[in-house]
Amino acid sequence: MDHRTDHDGLTKVPAITLGFWVIKVLATTLGETGGDSVSMSWLGETTPAAGQSGLNGYLVGTIIFGLLLVGLVWAQIRARSFNPWLYWGTIIASTTAGTTLADFADRSLGIGYPGGSLLLLSCVLLSLFTWYRTLGSVSVNTVVSPREEIFYWVTITFSQTLGTALGDWAADGGLGYSGGALLFGAALLIVAALYYWTEISHVILFWAAFILTRPLGATVGDFFDKPVAKGGLDISRPLASAILAVTIIALILLLPQRAGRRSVVEASA
């Protein structure tokens, strides 16, 4: 039986502030436009014809961003303290990998949006359940050691991928990109209201909000770069990605970036 107590101090992740959520939404939007830039614009999204070998753009994009994500997570775990540039770089890598992975699951595997969303929801719930059973908490205020960080980044990557699938499902299911953005924006406002005016666990509400920011970013990103005939603004994907990247860099420089406060948790395994 292993008992562990985390005393007051600093975590390896940022404090959850309004600035955190603003950058998070922009990062998820960049993940959508950046992922589509690689898998659709540069590599091509079509699946090889029957009887032909080869990898489609979604799978190649997933491999590229997946390797980048693994490298950044390794660097994040090796870091001795919170580094905002490293943290947000890893978030962007996770949301970009989530974009290509969700597109691969939804389209290339042939299971559609419902099947892809259900598969990814199962992955998120399994990750959270395993994290809780292993360490006794899934609060981000306990992310202080490699074990918590591994669970944290695995859960985040699954949640980013799930959010992409949900956003695409809503947009292509009849709501359109602007309608999908309004839907998920309204859902986030409801979560915020529950946070301030109810006794619902803040940990549960955090993960709900974290997942919902991804489909919001996905629909906003698609609104930027999809053709006008499909309800978008037809802005170049690389241009939209560059604008979003510059905005994120500016906000990291302008908004206070501090590590979260470590909470006292006793866990047994």
C-alpha cells in the first residue's frame, strides 16, 4: 500500500484563469486549421483507391503530429517547473494530433461521426477512470510528478480528439459551422454557470469545459477555412493558422502565466 501526500506548492500546469480558457480556445482553433493544413491541403485527404497501397493524409498527419506530441510531452515531463511556452506548445500539438486522428477515425475507418465520437468518449472515460483508480484524483491541481503528467496528457489528447469529432458531427449534421459554434459556446456558458452557482464538483466541470472548448475551436476553425458555398469564410488554412499562432504568442506574452497551486491530496494504490 503506497500513501502519498502533496503539500502546498506549485503544479506543472497553469492556473485555471480566464486567460487560460481564452488561449485554450484559440489553441484548439489553431489545431483545427493547422491539422487540416497538413492532412488536407498539403498531403491530400483522399483514401487510396481500392487495391492500392499507401497512407492517406489523415493517417500521415496523425503520425507526424503524434510524434511531435510524444516529444513535447517527454520534454514537459522532464521540465522541473511550469514553462508556459512548452505547455502551450504541447497543448497545440495535442489538439492538432486530435484533429487528424478524429478525421481518420470518423472518415478513413468508416465508422462515421457517431461511431468515432462513441469510441473516443470511451477512451476519455477509460483514461479518467484509470487515472482516478491509480492515483485517487483527476484534479489538475495534483499534476506534480511524471505519473500524474502522463495521465494528464493522455486524457487531454483523447479529449481533444473527442472534441474534434463532436464539432464535425454537429457542423456536418445540419447545424453548420456557425450553428455548431453557438451550440458549444452556449454549452460552455452553462458549465460556467454551474461552476459559480452550484455545488457540482469543480473537477468534473473542468473536464467538461476542457472537452467542450475543442468542438468550439473545431467549428470556428472550419468556419474560417471552409468554402463560402459550405458556410465558411474561405480563408487560406495556412494563413488562418499563422494569424492564430501570432495571436496566441501575443497573449502568452501579455497575460499572466503562472503555475497552478498544488492541492493537498492523499491517494492510495
